[in-house]
Amino acid sequence: MECSAALHHNKAKTNYHIHLVFSERKMLEQPEVKVATRNMFYDEQGKHRLTKKEVLDEQGNLRAGCSIIPKGEVYESHIFTKKDEWFKNKAFTKEVKELFTDTINRYVKEESEKLSVFQQSGVYLATKKIGKNNSKAEEIKADNAARQEWNRTVDVALVEGVPEEDILKIKQEKITDKTLQSIKTHGWLPDMFSQIIRGAKDFLQEVIFKFKLPPKPVPKIDLQEWKDMQKLMYELQRQSIEIKRTQQDISSLKKQLSELRGLFKGKERKSLEGRIELLEDLEKRLHKSLEQIVKREGYPNVQAFQKVYNKAEGLIIEYNEELRAWKNQTEQKKEKSLEQPKKESVLEKLHLYQQEGRQQPKQSVKKKSMDRER
């Protein structure tokens, strides 16, 4: 297809965008030309007439607006095909948006700056652009305000842990279905649509209040630091394994040396002593390397690192236990998140307040946090 592209931006150059103007027809490699095999007659509307009499007036003259194309001349030519109906399909627009968005994102390094195509089937509601001199500007502005209220409430719901499938269900039942029913009954009423959205927003807020997920536990130690400490511990453990293996070899050779008897075993004894000496020298170097490993990471010795590691490990075990309990509690809350909010009667509320009044206030227990040594 023939296509022209124009890159636009505002004065601040913060709104780069491209306009694509393309043809809905393909250009033919060879134009289709039709030549008249006889005189062709056309009336004022450009319709083909069979006889000359149909384009003449009472005096026999050609009527104004009518035309005659003589035999042998071109009366019709085509350089393009018929329009491709695919371009009128919404699926085409969706496909092109996704294609260009993916293409642009290949050149965007920062993940947070990458573009995305608005998903109509997602949890959010799309807002409408208000063009210049739009007679319905105030109506669109009010509609957008209601949509933004819903979108902000969705953000809170997601942060609080309400599952996306639950939000989508509320959107379908409380907005889409109710809007279709309203249009069917009353026709399109902008104020009614805004009321439907706000009603859905209120319902979602009630779900959020009921959901009330406990805050997710936060580790009392930087997880990256813990990973670095684990890596260092693995390195020390590998070094320790080498030291133990060397010590076992030394012990084995010393045993062989002690069991060696006889006057003619001098050469063999000397060989064993040499091997023991080499292994003892290796053991010293391995021990020295062990100290250098911890000093390289800023610890004065192995003992100091081991103390810090043990404390950090305790904090991680505590965090994992809290996280496991939080996940169990979260799953239980999710199962009840979409139950219809029940409106309590005055008597039920009074009964609830009486029960709360009888309960003893719980004392808060402060947990002591362990400070890391450095």
C-alpha cells in the first residue's frame, strides 16, 4: 500500500507521535483502460445512455451537462484496485497498534518507559480525547472524570491484593452489563453512564474494605546483601572441604610413616616425609586463603563473618515464616473477596457494638529487631 508518515511533537518535545496516511487500494502494475467500440453517451448525472437521442434536447442539440465519447477514445481507466475491506475492520486497527508498539519498544532501553496498547478487555476504562472546538467537551470531561475515578479505585484494589479476575467480574457485571441494559431501556444517556461507573466504583471500594489484606512482611535485612553473604559462605565451605581433604591425606600418610619399619626403608620413608611436607604447606596456604576471602569482603576474620551470617540467617528464617503465614492468610481472604457486601440493620450493628464493648483491649507486643554487626 502507498503510505506517507509524518513525525509530530509539541513545543516541549514531550509528545512525539507519528501520523500514517495510507491508501486503502493497491496500485495496479498496469492501468486498466477501456476504449469505446462505438460512440458512448452520458447524461447530466454521468449515467451511460444507449442512444444519442437520450442526451439531445428538442432542437437536436446536446443538453448542458451531457457528453459524448467518440468511438476509439478511452471512456474509463483504473490505476487502483477496489478498496480492501480489511482496513475497515477493528481487528486491523488492533493489529497495527500492537505491531507498531512492539516495533517502538525494541528501541526503548528502560523497561518503565516502554509503551503499551490499551486493553479494552482489561481492568481499566479508557478515557476519551477532547479535540478543539468539540461541542460535547463538557460531557466528555464529566465522562472522563467518572472513568478516572474507577481507574484510581482499581489501582488501590490491585495494591491491596484483590485478584484481577475479581475486578474484571465486577467491571463486567456492574458496568458493561448495566450499561447495555440501560441503553436497551432508555437509549444512550451520558449522566446515566457516569452514575453506573460511580456505582461500580463504590461496590469495588466495599470489596477492598472487606478484603483488607494484611501488609506483606518486609525482611529486616537487604535480600541482595543476604545473597552476597550466602555466596561468600558457599566459597568458604568449598575452601573448608579442601582443607579437610588435605588434613585427611596428611593423617593417612603419617600413619603409613609410623608403620614403616626396617633398615632398608629409608628411601620410602623419605618419600613419605616429602609428601607430608608438601601437604602441610598446602594446608597452611588454604587456611591463609580462607582468611583472605573474608577480609576481601570487609570482615576482620572468619569468626566475625560467622557471627553476622548467623544473625542474618535468623532474620531470613523469621521473614520466611512471616511470609508463609501472610500467604496463607491472603489465600483465605481471596476466597471471600467477592461475596456480596451485606447491609446490616440497625439492631445488628447495635449488637456488634455491644460485643466489641465487652471485649478486652489487646496489648500490643513490640518485637525486638536485631541489629546487624559490621
